[in-house]
Amino acid sequence: MKNPYDVLGVAPTASAADIQIAYRKLAKKLHPDLNPGDRAAEEKFKEVAGAYDLLGDAEKRKRFDNGEIDASGAERPQQRFYRDFATSDRSHRYTDTSGFADFTDSEDAFAELLRRSERARANRPGRDVHYRLPIDFVESITGASKRLTLPDGGTLDVKIPAGLVDGQVLRLRGKGARGTGKGRPGDALIEVEVRPDRRFTREGDDISLELPISLSEAVLGGKIRVPTPTGEVTMTVPKGSNTGTTMRLKGKGAPRRSGGHGDELVRLKVVLPKSPDPALEAFVSNWEKGKTFNPLEDRTS
Amino acid sequence: MIMNKQEFLTCLGLQVHTLDFWLEQRWLIPEENAAGIDFSDVDLARARLIRDLKTDFGFNDEGVEMILHLVDQLHGLRGVLEQLAGELQTPTSR
């Protein structure tokens, strides 16, 4: 490990200001981003930066002078410099070719080569653009057509496939940013957010629903209207249905990947009339069998 | 790695108004989308260079502007040279 004073080219008696000046002078010359092709410059820059880390900090410098720490001081963390990216495709937003535009004006073979690569660069594909689109639960089951308004005021028609799940990403080919020249446009990537529904919840390909029924429907059975994502249907509730009884509506769930549809599971919930009813009270108080039935003993229901 | 603005600020130890100024000057051109700004590794490395120029080397804004312009041209030229070298190695039939 070299002596940091030698690295910076200053005397051990140099003032803090002199050390900073010496560092700036060397660093400007050696900074890897200002010497993109020079591997040796990077090594030297690290050495200089390490020396300045030590001597630029009064506390560390004192400890070094007293022999408490060696010249390695604290190692600088690995850093990826801009030059590591700058010639890659990812930095094309920054690179600038105007500095040698005049070369391509002439007639020779070199100019022709330059022109060809210029054209290749000119035909750059556009980049992908990301959007988020919230849709209703019902739309996620049945599919839908949505129109997305873009930040620039344009619109994008998006076809939501039936059975889509929350967080799914749709790719619209060629609907992203325009490419330059003959470059193909990028894609629009649309992350779809499914808003939860008050009534339905999804379990795989099935959807479930809690359906309130009246006491008379529970006791006597009957036909009731049940909402499904594709509209209301009529379902027959059997006599003596209870809270928790689950009925299955075949094919009213989400589309299955393998074809067909999942089911809608309807969980019944018996709801008493809101206001107390004297007739019902009179009936229940005279109903002998109701007094001897203890639901705690009857765990089968 | 993609960062949002807050993560980017934290990573570099920058003030919001400093970053906003850099963006305004178009020293940094991160990708924008409907949800906000996405900063990539390239932007991070470039921001480090700008930070080095400003704080360690004491360049003023005009100096930074000029250096970035020259560095961008240098990399443009390096990119084309690299491509040319590739083309010379594998001649295309014309």
C-alpha cells in the first residue's frame, strides 16, 4: 500500500486546503467517467480517492499520522461508473453523435461505414410503456372492453379477457413509444387491478357469494333471485335451508384455462325481519318443539 | 434495478430540489410512465458522476453542462466505433 501523501503528491505537512486542491487536480484527470477507455486510470483514481478518504478527513488523518491505522484506511465500496453503461444500449437517451456528423458528409469508405451505423442507430425500436388499469370484479369474470386515457391525451382500447386475475399484465404489441426511423414501436404493458366486489369473492375458478334469505324462504323453501357476474338467475331453495347451507350454480364462475367455467357457490344466510313481529313472537313462544331444540348439542347442522 | 424518486434520492443522498434541477436541465433523463418516474442503474451511475463533478471537483453548473455534453459525444463516438469494429470483423454481403 502506497503512502497516501505520495499518492496525492503532497508533503506530510500540507494543509487541508492543499490536500483538497491536490486531490481535485488528480481526480479531474483520472475520473473513470472522463477516461472511459482507460483501465489504468480507474486503478489510479481508486488509489487517489482512497488517499483522499484518509487525508481529507482530519480525524482519520490524525490517526494515520499517529500510526493507528494503515494506508488502506476504509475501503471504498465497489462502484459502477457511468462509463460501464454509457456505450450500452441502455444509455441511448444520453449519447450524442452530433460531434462527428461532419465525418459522414464525405465520399470515402469510412464515411459510408459511419453512415450505415448511423442508419442502424436511427432505426431504434421504441421503448415499452407501463400503465395501470383498474376494472370491476364483474368485468374481470366476463371480460370487457376498456378505453385508457393516456397522459398525452390519446386513448388506447384495451380488451380485457374473461377470467383475468388481479395484477395480471396485458401486453399490447406496438402500442408503446414510437421507434425512431424504421424501428418498430415498443409495447404497452398494462397491469390490471381488479377492484374488490361487495358481493362476490373469487376462489380459484369458483366465485362465492353470501346471499341473505328471509325466514319464510328458509323454512318453506322457494325460488329466489341470485346475482351472478352475468346477471340474475333464479334458484330453488329447498325446504328447511339454514344459514351456512351452500348451493352450487354450475358454470357461473370464472372461465377455466382448460375450457368451461368454474361454479358460483351461494352461501345462504337467514335474516329475521328487521322490526319485531308480534305474530312471530306469539308463534315461537307457543312452539313447544323449538324450546327443546338446543343447537349447541346438534353439531351436524 | 429500478428505483422510484424517493429511493433514488436516498441512495445518492441528494436533496429533492437538487434532483429536480438536474432533471430540469435534462442532465438526467429517466424513463417516465403513467405511475411516475423510473430511475435505472444508468441514471444512478450518471447521477454519481454529476455529484462527483459538483461536490468533489467543485465545477459549477455551466462546467457540468459542458462536461456532460462532451462525455455524451465521446460515448456516442465510442459506440459507433465499437459497432464499426464489429462490422469490419463480419463483413455483410452487399
